[in-house]
Amino acid sequence: MSTPNKDIEKVEVRVKWDPSATGEPANDLDIIAAVYGTEAPYGSPVHLVHFDSRSPDGTITLNRDSRTGQGFGFDEVMTIELDRLSDAYTRVVVGVAIQQRDGHKTFARIDHTAVQIREGYTNLAEDDFSGVPDATAAVVADFARDSSGSWVFRGTVRGFDGDPEAFAEAMGRPAG
């Protein structure tokens, strides 16, 4: 997932996974988008969008939220309208976090995980989290404005171990 794509306008981030086995705590994965301002593109996010927090300007929407992974197709879907974002924002980082309510759960413990990032009918990136099996969360996309103001996509799957709150604060920091 490392091919850069340019002039991205509106994307959909989609995640799916299998439900937990009968009698086991539910598998609950959440898409999180962190928006960064021009003054601090690698600092703290200006705002976060996830199941319990909306985008103040309506440009990022969580269209589907699942707490169990039950159903057909993709269980969580987030739409990001980059072309409508204010010029005050220069970067949007998207991650997927596993809720840790019932103990420590990693991607290796959840069957058939997948993330797909699409613009229209074009797949920009797909991954199954197999490269980060011991992680509890992962960055899956990094959108940034270039010098001309166009949005550029860089797909990456970078693992993180910790709770969703700590991940949300750290997900936009440079790798390393």
C-alpha cells in the first residue's frame, strides 16, 4: 500500500472483519480520521472523527458503524470529502483501532480483516492487516495537500499497540 495518488477528491474507507466466536467478547473495530492544520501537520489533530465524534464541517462522515462485524460486506464505512475541506487543513490520517474493552486483542486474533480505500469505483489501496498481526490499531491512509493544493494519497499500514485513545493522539506522528 505505498503508491501515491494525486488529485483525490472524495474517498471511502471501508473495513470488514468476522464476528467473534460464540461466547467470546465481540470484535469491534473502529475507523478514526484525524485532521491536521497547516500550522502543525504532524502535531496534535485539530479534530478527530469516529463513532462518537463528528466532523464539525460535515466533510467526514461515518456512514456505517458495527460493534460486532456481523453482516455482509464491509462493516464500517467512512466518507472523506477532501475537496470540501477548508484550506486551513493540510492533512488527514486514517486509522483502524480495535476496541480493548474485554482485554488485549490484536489483528491476529480477528479473522478475515480487510481495509479498502476507494475513490469512486477505483481501489486506491487494500490490505488485510497481516503485516501488523500484533498491533491493536493501524494507520491505513495518509492524505496530504501538495504545494499546489491538490490532495495526495499515500497508503501505508503502520501498526500501533495501545488503546484507541492513545492511538488517536499518536497516529499522525511521523513513523520512526
